[in-house]
Amino acid sequence: MTTTNQQGMIAKKANNSVAKKTNRTMKDYITMYQGEIAKALPSVMTPERFVRIATTAVTNTPKLANCTPQSFIGALLNAAQLGLEPNTPLGQAYLIQYENRKKRVTECQLQIGYLGMVELAQRAGTNVDAHVVYANDEFDYSLGLHPDIKHVPAMKDRGEAIAYYAVWRNGENFGFEVMSRDDIEKHAKKYSKTYNSGPWKTDFDEMAKKTVLKRALKYAPKKTDLARAVMQDETVKQFDPKADNDMADVKNDFFDVEYEESYVDEHTDPVTGEVK
């Protein structure tokens, strides 16, 4: 009987042999599949720009070259279909490499940034915002039948970050979510396998705002396409050149337990398409 370790070694050996046989770089794969990328992009972004962004990402983050081509192209297509620019100063999305110890390979994960989450929500007609609360700010909130939130930032010497909150508004409806910094850190350590690298280390506040916004959006009226888009956060998708690669339908090898696919199925009105 083949053990799990043996299977992992066989898989790794197979991946290495393919790499040696083809001798292609990650930039070669970008060029090879730029047609697929072009088909995935919305009209607001040109294929040429997206390809330049992807190529720059590999240049600026050499470790991405160690990822499996399937997961890297899958992450690119995922970002393209969402209409988000990965690894640019806009902070919309990030291509993150991580070691898949089970498979014994390096794979590429797509992480949506805070501004990317804002973009997705606004496209769906929901206005959102998120903020950092510092120790010397005036901050108070209440829940129950009359939820309310009040935040008056200190004009100077604001102190250290102690909490994060996100607010959504859709017509007359609104809601918010608040998390302490301690809650954010516990959440990130528990659910993000890339907590020790990438934007959690370089842009903690932005990732924290995204986390609390993602939680808040669970309770906002939204179309199924927004819920499906949010579900693409922190996923690893394997590109198959022989398949119809709608990344929203491709199985996620790196599941975000906070946004299971069953959430959409169980909470979607089949007539209106609203996620309740």
C-alpha cells in the first residue's frame, strides 16, 4: 500500500520532472495562457495591462516562480474574473505563495485586499467603509434593537490600534461589525495559513479591515454574484487548460471556513437571487 508520504514524494517528483522537461518559466506560462486571461477579464481592463501586472508580480516576487503553474494561472484567472489587479499599489488583491505540506509543493493563493473587497461590494450596489480605532479615539457602539456606532478620531497622539470596524449601507438598510485587535489576530492565526507572510505582515491594518468587512457583509443584502466573489478570497484554484475555467466553480483546495459554498446554496432566494 502506498503511504501518504510516498504519494507526496511521487507527486513532487512528477511536478519536478514536468518542470525539467518543459523548462518553461512562469512568465512563459503567462504568455501561453494570455488568451484565457483575456477571455476572463471585464471590459474595464485590457489584457495587455493585466499581463504586464502579472509579469511584474513574478519579477518583484521571485518566490512566485516556485509555485505550480496550475495554481499560479488559476490564481491569475481568478483575479481576472473578479476584475481585480493583483500585487499592485492599489491593494486590490495579492498573489501569495505557500507551502502545501500535504502535496509537498508550493502553490499560489489569491488573497483579496481591503480595497478589492470594497470594489466588489460597490459593484453590487452596497456602500461600505472600514476604519481603525486607536486607543485615544472616542469610540462607542451598541447592539440590540437600536444598534449604533460612534467614532471620533483623536486629532493627535492617537495611540496604538485597539479595534477595527466595518459599516455597510444599502438604501435605508445598514449594519456594522466590530472586532478588537486581539480578535483579529486570533482570527488570522486560525484561518490564514499565510498569516506569517504576505500582506498580513506588510499591511496588517488593511487586512484587518478586510476581515471585519468580510464579516459585516455576511449580513448585508447582496446578490449571489457578490457572495460568490467574496468566496474567492484566500483560495487556491487549479487551472485545467482542457476545462471551462470559471474559477467560481472550480474546487477550492484551500477552503475558507467562513464562506463555505453551502452558505450561498442555503441562503439564496431562488427567485430574486438575494442572499438572505
